Amino acid sequence: MSVDTQAWTDDEFEDEAGEQQELFEHFHLDVDKGQAPTRIDKFLTDKIKSVSRNRIQSAAEAGTILVNGKAVKASYKIKPLDSISIVMAEPPRDVEIKAENIPLNILFEDDHLIILNKEAGMVVHPGHGNFTGTLVNALMYHLKDVPLFSSGEVRPGLVHRIDRNTSGILVIAKTELAMNNLARQFFDRTTSRRYIALVWGNMDTDSGTVTGNIGRSIRDRKKMQVFPEGDQGKHAVTHWKVLERLGYVTLIECKLETGRTHQIRAHFEYIRHPLFNDDKYGGNSIVKGTTFTKYKQFIDNCFKICPRHALHAQSLGFKHPATGKEMHFESEVPADITQVIEKWRTYTGARGNAFEEE
């Protein structure tokens, strides 16, 4: 039997993660010709390390265990040459996480999930020296009576995430069933995600799509890069449209068709429109504009107002994991980004139409 395991290995990315990168593991198993009929929950428990039978059964209940492309129950008897795919929550790690009483901006909560509005600067999950002060530390405290959060796992409830310096909406699962169901929705790309970003340059068209595989950078292991051809990286698609043209920068809306690590940041660096003040992807210096001293001072002031990449996860839509009801949540663009937008509006108003691409 062959086992292909695709696991998220973000530890090498310090304390950052991808724009809405799916936090699940996707296993693929091909059953041997001579395999005797066996319950699939027992079979998978024996084959996959660090995963309990209860977790396998929960995944099956959520419809995230597929045999030959179809969801099966935990009692399904595997057959020779069956092709098994599994989408489930990440298994526990041997790291103790301390619960901390950190304030959270909760937009919605019920028995199954929480919708949070994350502030820029908050690390989502522990790692590389950030084992305190993270969103997970806060969740471990606020949900200490919820079984999923008393298990001691490193990333309880997380089915997707956003970068440390990206603000915006996150959904947190409170039960195993909700976690597996939401993970399946992200895997199947049935969720809707919309971002607001300020990028350098005046876009040539009013809308477009960036397509290009995204993988770890060959030159810098702490960032991602786009591979336009070949089989390097993972397929990634970002749709965008212009919301407002502000001379040397453009306010855009991005909709993700996929959820790769640093997808928006890497894609817009690739098309030479890096995010405003993105220190990792070339947006933290003057990319477009004049050589005048006053302009340089203006940009420096903008960077001080918004000391991070100008990216906000504004909305998220999905089906409720228990009721199946369509859910949609919006988050206001935070003050640092809105203030920079206002400064650019004032600047472009003063400058009129005297902008030239350089």
C-alpha cells in the first residue's frame, strides 16, 4: 500500500502563515491487491500515526473520508485497490500551550464555531519563539471548558489562518465535527473569501486574474515565489478588481480561488504590484512615484501610519457545519489602512492627474 501525506509545515516560516491556508492534512492511500475486508476506521487508525480511532470516526461522520471519490461511513469495509482520500484536522504535537487571558474581538459564536476579527500583529499559532501571546493561547483560555481546547493540541479549532500582519476574519471550530466539516469546505473550495489590499502601481485594467503555482522560494526559504511554468509549487489562482485608483497605488479587492501560503502577497509581487509596505515581498520601499523629497516624506509617513503590509481579510462565507445554513461575515477595514487610503486621496487630489508611471 502506498501512502501520500501532504502536511502543512509552516514552522520554517517563523510566526507567519498563509493567507487562509487550509489547516488540514490530506492523506491518500491506495489499498493493496491482497487486502482483506476491514472496517475503514480500524484500517486507517493502524496505518496513520498520531491519529486516534475517534478522530477517524469523526472525520467519517463529517464526510471527509472518501473511497474512490465518494464519502463513506466509519463502518465501510475496504476492498482491494480502493483509493482512499482523507481530509482531517492536524494531529496533536508534543508541545504544551499555555492558556492566556488575551482579549478577542468575537463577531459571532455558537456551540459549533466562533468568528473572530484578528488584529494585525497577532500571531495565529505558536511556533519559532512565539509560544505565548498567540491567538491559540487566547483560545485555550476563552474556551478552556470546550473539549477540543482542553486537549493540549498546538492548533485546536483552526481550519484556516492568516498572516501575523494581516488583519481580518477567521473562523474557529469548537468541535471535532465542525472542524472536519469546515476543513472539507476549504478543501473543496466552497468557501468564499474576499480581501482588501493596497498595492503599488496603477493597474492596467479594472479587473484580472493571477494564475501561477506557488512554492517555497529558491533564494529565500522564509518566503514564497511564483512558478509560472512546470510542476513546481501548488496551483494558485487570485481574482482581483480595482476599487479605487490613487495614482501610484491602487486599492483592490481580491477573491481567492485557492488558499496557498502568502498567496496574495506572492502573486502581486509576481505581477510587479507588491502590497504597500510589504517588507517580505518588496513593498516597503518606493516602487512607483517621483524622486521629490516631499514625496519620499509622504511615503515614510504612510509607512509609519500602517507599519505592516496593507492587507485585510474583509469577508468570509461558508455553510454552517451543523445546520448547513449559509453564513457570511464582514469586517471593517482597520484604521491604519483607512488612514493611509485617506492620505493618498488627499495627495492625489492635490496632484490632480499629473501621475506618470516610472
